[in-house]
Amino acid sequence: MSGCTLPSPRRGAFTLVELLAVITLIGVLVALLLPAVHQAREASRQAKCTNNLHQIAIAMQNYHDSFRSFPSGYVLAARGYDNTLPSALKPSRDSDDMAESLKCAIRLANGMDTVQEWACMGQAWGWHALLLEQMGQATIGIDFSAARFNLGNVEAGKTPMESYTCPSARVEESCLPQGMTQYRGNMGWWDTPAGAGDLPPNNGIFFQDSAIRLGDITDGVSSTFLVGESQFGLWPDGYSCCVRVRRDKPHFDSLWRGAQQQPIPSVMLGFGSWHGAVLHFVMADGATRKVSKQIDPDLFRYMCTRYGNERVQVNWN
């Protein structure tokens, strides 16, 4: 009897049920992995944001070493405008703000506020501009002896500054008239509601013509905010220099308008972030801290003043 070989069974294509099972499994895996991927990316962005604050603090310390104080929150140039700008862009008074509509609306991280216009403080340079040399950006070429809104200064102020920008911010920078920033100096705490008649105290570190030294921070450099996050601003602008925490405004992610003295009022923003429930600060000693937006209000106020004599625990956060 001659030998014979049985034919080997041949596997056909996947059945429809098997294919659907594989697709379902892949969908489940993707659903499980995507949040982890997003969290890893956000953690990386937060690390970059923290590093930006650390670099700003180093530059602040170098400025302090050179000039025996931190830079002013903002200073006023001798002139606001000159003839290098087209006449249509110049306001009627030299001290008026440079105000204009944005190229597109900016929706802020709080999901409630939209900014469509912006007014840069007339004649004013914020500390971001004063710190350019210490940030290694002296080649941006701002001429502080010229008018604040000299055409050359306006063009220089459009330069993107990566170290002044939080990578989590979802703001289209091309919409803005000047370079963007998410970092503002600590101007202090104002206990008196607006309209009560009293001027706010300059009990923080940055304000007009300030020259605060490390020795002036009697509450301790490790428990006093130097610079913190905000939803956005323009780095050359005096209005974007700082945040004064106020009793009559929410502590975080707040927006309000300045006095309506011109067709476009100034936009004021408090400390805030694009990081959900947390934001980052750098202290006057250069240490960076992650702060919950649910922080005790009194404790937060203590960290904003440089001479309040409040007692703050070492592990306060």
C-alpha cells in the first residue's frame, strides 16, 4: 500500500467576530494610554515652565549683584512716541497707552474670559525688558534712550522670548502686537477694596521705580514670592510686569479692566496658569514652588508681602 500524506489544515482569514474583537482591544488600549501620554506631555511642559522661572530668578540675582537691587517693576521712558511711527498709530497725548485690537481673540485658560483688545502702558517698560541683558538677550536691541514706542523699539518688542513663555499656554502669539509672557512679578497684597480712596501699598517686590534689595525682604527670601505664572501678557508692557493680589478680586485666573480713560482700557490679569489646579512661583531665594489654587488665602497673602512679619512654616505647601 502506497503511503499518502494528509493535507495540512489551512487557516482562513479572520472572521468578522475576531476582527471586531481586535479592533475593540486596540481601542481599549488607546483609551488607556492616551491619558498617560497627555499627563507625560503636561509634566514635561510643567518642568520647562519651572525651568523658565528658575532662569528668570538667576537673571534677577545677577541683576541684583550688578545694581544692588532687583529691577524695577516698570519704569517710564522720557517720551512715549516719536516721528518714526505712522501718525495714525500715535495717540493725541504722549503719555497715552498704545492701544489696538488683536488680530484674533484670545480665549484664556479659565474658559470664561476672552481678550480681543490690548493697551500697552504709555511710556512704560516692564522688568522683562530691563532684564534682557541678564537673560542673554541683549541683541534684541531695545533703545531705552529713545521713545518707548519708537518704531525700532516696537519691532524689537515683537521678538519671541522662549524663556518668558510657558509651553502649556494655548495662545497664538501671531495674534499679539508684542512678544508674549506668562510670568509676572509680585507687586504685593492690597487689603483695601478698590474705590475706597487709599492708594495700594507697595509691599511686594516689583512696582513703579522699585529698587528692592534682598535685605528689604524681612519676611525671608524663602517665603516671599518673586515671580509667578499668569495666563498671559506682553513682555515689553508695563501693565504685564506684575500682579498685585487684591481682596476684591479672585486670587487666581482673574481678569478685570482698568479705568476707562481711553477707548481701549487696560487688561489686568492676576496670577494664574494653564496647568489646571496648580501654578508655579519662584521665591526670592531662587527656589521654585508648585502652588495649589486651593491654597489657604491667608497663607497666600503672607507670601505676597515682603515685610508683613507673618509666621510661615518651612513646609508651607
